Amino acid sequence: MLGLSAVFLFGLFCFAHANCTNPAVRREWRTLSTDERANWISAVQCLSELPHDPALTPYVNPDDIVSVNASGSYYDDIVYMHMDLNHIIHFTGLFLPFHRWYVQMYENALTEKCGFNGTSPYWNWAADASDVYGSTMFQDFDPVSGLGGWGNLSDDAQVPNGAFSDFKLSYPSYHTLRRNFTLQPYIGLDPTLFTNPYEDANATFTQSEVDKMVNGFVGDYKGFQVYMEGFEGAHGSVHEILGGDLGGTCPNTAPANCTPGPTFSANEPIFWMHHAMVDKVWYDWQTANSANAGIFYGGSVQMIDNATIYAEYPNGGPPMLSLDSVMHADGMFEESTVGDVINTTAGILCYIYE
């Protein structure tokens, strides 16, 4: 049954997308049947078995990532987009719209190339915040429908069971999927940016924190984004508590100059469920108050060199972005604008959340 927020959103935005008369419904992973989980996993594995797409054309070409590996897979190509665009899609106004678009493009690829017949699932990490390590998400070891558990620390934290126990990845170097529970990931980092380094990461994505985001920041897109994406916010904390690939830690096989960070975090299939949840929280915020619907604000230049400049431009400095700003696709998909994805039942989108 759809909640009031879903009904509100459909009524408010359906007029803007005449073809969106029957929006898809995204559901939480654990509400899916075993067959539905297996269908998604099979499609993910399919993408990892398809060859590299020569259409991949890096737009940013930053000096902190490796070059394109033409022997990699199509899944690797999608990961490389995130690596290449890292500096313009994090801590800028593009964070929320880009990742909303990215998850949809990924779903489209699963459907068009690999026969997926569902919708993008999300992981409600707020429901697991009190015990992430013991979450049922990481207790399904079925080789066809299970996500597998925590990595084997004696073997570079490689996931030892479940459907992704042999999931091979090309970036930053060839390795098997890794997952490493890390409760306090911020110890030892820059204390001017990570001001509460001894805080447990799971304290930042509890249900009360989600409620604070959804019900607060009325008419304040910047404030909402900054609270979600801040250095110790829910978004980053979920990445870091899972460690391994989602946490952006370099594998043992990586070259000495490997730069840890969010670049290759899309290696982890749970990345897509995590960002669907981030998108759901944004969706819920958009529908919580009419003042939040369709608004956007942010700059195009990442400003995180120090705490002073970050405080002034926490979601990007000038030039400022607008609904007409283009989100680059590195040749992999058709480019879209922020306005194309600002509403989930408008522009190029047609979905709601359960």
C-alpha cells in the first residue's frame, strides 16, 4: 500500500509527465521474493560479464584515478563513470540529481541488456542502524539470491559467500568484491572536517536522523543536501561502515598510488540499493512539504580543500547550477539535465517509493 507521501507526489507531479500514468514502485530489498532477488542479482552478474563499451569517454579525467581498462566489463564501465565524475558529483549541487539519474540509468541497463524485469530495490539502512553487523541483509548466503556476508579479513576482506563471492572487478585494480564492517571509520581523519571522529557511523543514519531530514529543512535544498552528504552524514557513514569497496578502500592488489575515496564505491552491488535509499529520503523530503517540491540549489565546483571554504560552499561553489544544467554521462548514456530528474514522476522518470 502506498503511503500518503507517494499519493501526494503522484498527484502533484503527474501532470508534468503525461506518460507517467502508472509509476513503477521501488521496494525495500527484504520485501522482495526470493525469485525477485535472484532476478536482480542475475542481471547484475550479467552486466559484469558483458564486454567493455568503447563508447566510454571520460569527461573529467582526474589525476587521482587509473586509466580506462579496456579489458574490463560493462559493469566496470558504469563504475568508471562514477570514478571519472567524482569531483563534480560529490559536494556539489549535482550530488542528489546525479545519483538519482545514475541509479535509473543502471536500472535501464539491467533491463535492456540483461532481462531484469523489476525496479531498483533500496536498502532501508535506518531499520538496521542499531545493528548493521547483524543485519539480515548480510545473513543471506544463498548462491543465487543472497547478497553474502562480511568479508574474510585474512583474504583482503573478500566476500566469502552468497551470489557475489566471485564478483570480479577491474578498478582500481583487478580484485574480488570486498566488504569490511568498520564501526568507527573517521578516526585519524582531518579533525577540522570530521569534527566527531570517535562517533559510531551508525549513529548518523538512524530512523530519528532520517525523520530529521525528511521533516526538516523546509524549502532549504542546500541544508537538506548538506545534512545528508556532510562529512559525517548518513550518506558517507553507510559507505564507510561497510568498508571494502563501498568504503572506497584500496584492495591489496592496487598500485601504491591508489587513492582511497568514493570513486570506485559503485563496485559494491549494494551501492545501488544504498543510493536508492538516499534517493528515497530525498523523495520523502520533496513530498513532505509543498515548499520542497521541485526546488534546487548548488554550485558546480567542489570546495572541500579546508573547513573554511567548505563552510562557505558545502554543496559547491560558483558557477552555480540550475535545473537546465547538464549531467555528463561519459558517453555511456544519453545526457540529462537536473530538471529531467528533479521529480520522480516527471521528465525522464516514472517511479515512486513504497
